[in-house]
Amino acid sequence: MEITAAVAHKPNGEFTLETLNLDAPRASEVLVEIKSVGICHTDLATRDGSIPFPMPAVLGHEGAGVVLEVGEDVSKVAAGDKVTLTYNYCGQCRNCRKGDTAYCYQFLPQNCAGSRLDGTQQITASDGGPVGNRFFGQSSFASHALASELNVVKLADDAPLDLVGPLGCGVQTGAGAVINSMDADAGSTLLVVGGGSVGLSAVLGGVAQGCANIIVCEPHERRRALALQMGATHAIDPADGELGEQVKAINSEGAHYIFDTTAIPAVVESTFTALAPHGTLGLVGVPVDPTASVNVSLFGALVLGIKVLGIIEGDAAPDSFIPRMAELHAAGQFPFDKMITKFPFSKINEAIEAQHEGEVVKAVLVH
Ligand SMILES: [Zn+2]
Ligand SMILES: [Zn+2]
């Protein structure tokens, strides 16, 4: 079938709206009419070459929509179901069998190969030429997408399809890091470094866990204000002093849990002074330089008994965690929509620019 998609051609280049061809669903695939799609940092990091992917490409990995057609082996969803799309995984490797699907041994080929694993294409150009596709098992910067049965998540019939796309990646990553990966305990102090969409989602996770202090460290004043609206108890400016001192002025023990979204080596190193004994540091950012590293004091790490966790997709089991977040949102307890600004799908370049400039925390493109 013919679809309309936003196509990335080169690093830092604009997306162009083009008519492309989408293959029919194979046995385990699901055809989804996309109603909205969030723009995630990973889309832009891929366009800009930090994550290898064949260009030109249809990116997009926070799609939400309605199932139009399913392959013959699909039983999880049926035509007419409201769904959100999430990352893809194999479902068969050791980690997938344990439920740790975010650490699928096949994560990169399942999400970033640019085609089906047998080499066939889900999307081709109108002249039959190649277009990188199946990004995160969806390539949802488009009017329609093919997902797999594994990475479609069924939602309630009244789910707001113009909002829920980011639950499939950015919100799941931040909230899941606090709820699943770090399992922050009630009454604890949580420090979130960086007040972008993933950091603010971690704030929502801290609220859900009952953290007593939820501190956001963020240089932009508007984002600090938004963090407080979303449930942070304190918002600090890194320019106001050394991080550990600022955090210990709020809780003398330091932060029991720290969640870094910046992936800036100097910032990550500065978090160690803010960490409480036996505290946990969660890392989620994609560094601009893939070879970046940080210095950790071996003696300090030993004496403090610190835990450092690399976190993918918030350790979420999407089929249960995404509906749980949607239910909390419907009950007024998970206001992730406060950080969302909607744009018409055709305004993708304006949306990226607004997100880049910091006017917008999380852009969602709506059809
Ligand atoms: Zn797997
Ligand atoms: Zn993402």
C-alpha cells in the first residue's frame, strides 16, 4: 500500500514528506494506522549518525494508532484495537525468556537493522529504491507502520491516541528506571539529573514510588518550573553550586537514588558526591561521543558500596507497564501530558526545532 512518511536523508538534515510503499503484513506482523508519534532523542541521534542505520530512512519509534490488519499468526491484537508501539525484541533469547526484553541479545538487529532480519524490506521508495525501515520494529514517522506482535501493546478503548505514543519509549524509560530498575523505596531521596522528557518521566516514577524528596537538577528555569508542576519537591540549578552540597542541603544523607539523563562525563562524575552510602546511580543517556567514559574512584565505590546501573527502556515489560502508566494517567496520578506539545505531522521539522531550542520538552506529531 501507499503511505506518507517523513524521510530522513542526511545528518542534521530536514525530514521530507514522501509517498512510499509499505509491504503487506507477514504472519507475525501487525499493520497499524498511526494516529500520533512522539519525537525521541534517539530518532535524532540516529539521523545524525550516532546510531548506525541505513539512509535514507523512516525513523520514529513512539507510534500510537489503530490496528488495521494482522498476520495469520497474530493473536494478541485484532483489527480495530487501539495500540501503542514499543521497542522490538526476539522473544526467544535467554534475557527475553526471563522477561528482560530490553536486554534482548538481538536488540540491535531487531531495532536498528533497517530491514526485516531475512533482508526483505517493509518499506520501499515509490521507484522501488531502498529506504531504511523497521526502525525499533515500527518506523512510525508515517501514516501507517508494520509492527510485530511482540512490540504492539494493546490499550483500553478510551486511550487518548494523541498522547500515548511516548509511553512506548521516553516515558517508559524514565518512569521505569525509578519504578523497575532502581525500585526506589518510599521515603527515599531521588535526584534526577536533567529535566528533559526522560528526566521528568523519572519524576513521575518517583511520585508513584512515594519518594520523600524528588530533586531535579536542570539549568533551564522553565524546565525546573515544569518539574515542580509534575511532582518534584525541589528543582536546583547546577550553576548555584556543587551538586553534592546542593543535594545534602536538602537531605544530609545525600540521594539514595540518582538518575542521570545527560550522559555528559563531567556531570556523571559530579553525581558521585551527591550519592548516599550504598546508593544507586542509574545511567540512561546516549553520549554524543560513543567512546565517552567516566572516572570512578575504586576506593570510594568500595567504601560507599555504590551500585551503577546501565538502563535500557526502564527495564519495563511493555505489555504490563505501558497499560499501568495509562491507567495511572487516566486516574490523574501520572500527568505525563504536561510536558507534551502537539504538532501536525506535516510540521515535523518545526517540532524538532522547537524541541531543540528547549521551547518544547516533548513534541508529539498528530495525524
Ligand atoms: Zn531476545
Ligand atoms: Zn526513544
